[in-house]
Amino acid sequence: MAIERTFSMIKPDATARNLTGKIVAKLEDAGLRVVASKRIHMSLAQAEAFYAVHKGRPFYEELTKQMSAGPVVVQVLEGENAILKNREVMGATNPANAAEGTIRKEFALSIGENSAHGSDAPETAAEEIAFWFSKTEIVG
Ligand code: RTP
Ligand code: MG
């Protein structure tokens, strides 16, 4: 199995409740390594650009407002099968459907305030990492 990198974000609903460490612990326990991390407060324009793929969907405006409403922690995770592993640890988008032990089952408040984001494919992982990090900020 190849070593992959993926992009992960701890969302404003989670930073507001001081859950950063608990979320990172779940990722590390699954074998993922944080190779880049920073806490930022993105602008609405940055949220709109980051989530441009969802432009036109009914939840786009609420999503971009929520993501720019408070601090987030953006991270690069490295490990075997990191993209799929991260999404497994996050659980289903809607916390009502998320499996026991997942980040969203334990911490998410709703489908919108669902505590974490993770890239869904190798192409989006590369794009999302490059959106937030320069090469020198990632230390494997
Ligand atoms: P993510 O991109 O955040 O890792 O989550 P995902 O792949 O599981 O979900 P996606 O379909 O890409 O949606 C991105 C985020 O938009 C919010 N959302 N709200 N109200 C709604 O129906 C709805 N659908 C999606 C969620 O916060 C989701 O994580
Ligand atoms: Mg997604």
C-alpha cells in the first residue's frame, strides 16, 4: 500500500468547543501523521474559493458562512491509504449516519456543523493541500 497525503480541516464548530486535540488524537490513533498544521481564520472569499466545487448547491451559502465564522485548523495528514483512512475516521457527512467511534459521531452537531473535512480523492487532496500550504510548510 502506498503512502499517501491528504488534506484535513478541523471546522469552526469544533475549534469553538476546544476539540482540536481530541480530533487529532483520533487521526493519530488511526495511524495518520500530521505533517503540516496551522490555525487560520479564513475569509468568506477564501471559503467560497475552497468550496467552489459546491457552488450552486442549496447548502453553499450556509457552508461558506460557517467555514469563515471562526478559526479552523488546516492540516496535511500522511500515512498508508491516508485519503480513505481519514474519511473512515471522520465518519458519514451526516452525524446521524456516522459509525460509532468516528469524529462526526462523537463531536458533530449537524450535517453543516460536522466538525471535520477530508479530501475525497487523490486529485482533490493534491489541490486542497496546495490551496492552503506551500511545499516548505510540509515536513514529512
Ligand atoms: P467534507 O467535504 O467536508 O469532508 O464532507 P463530505 O465530503 O462528507 O461532504 P460534501 O458532500 O463534500 O459536503 C461538504 C460539506 O458541506 C456541508 N453539507 N451540508 N445541508 C446539507 O445538505 C449539506 N450537505 C453538505 C457539510 O458540512 C459537508 O461536510
Ligand atoms: Mg467533500
